[in-house]
Amino acid sequence: MKRALVLMIALGLSACGAANRLQPPKGEPLPVAPRGASARPTAQQLLTPTPQQRPQRSDELMTQSQERRSDEFDLPPR
């Protein structure tokens, strides 16, 4: 019983690593064009993340110390 369960889990996990390119099923169109777009995006454009989805890291260091402005919501407990 335990061997069968372990085998099923291993089989399920081995199927997760498909390395094929994603393609729409044959005969099925790509999703409709987004509102306001003039053309339907290609499959490669749909798979490429935008800068909003994968933002760049900012490594800018502070060069000068600055005083924090007062926070009117930082109140003591009642």
C-alpha cells in the first residue's frame, strides 16, 4: 500500500518537468486581443513577462543622511 502511494507520488512529480515549448492546441486560437490593443499578441509575447511582472532590482545606495519627516499617525497608546 505504501509502495503504491510512493510510486504514484513519484510518477506525478516526474511529469511536472515538461520542457516543451508551450503552444495552443491545434485548431484553437490564441486568446482575444486585450481591450485597447490593435493586434492580437503572439504566443511569445504572452509568455514574455513585462517589467511590472518582473521588476528590476534597485541597488542605489544612500549618499546622504536625511531627517525623517514627522508622522502624525505615530501616536502613543491610550
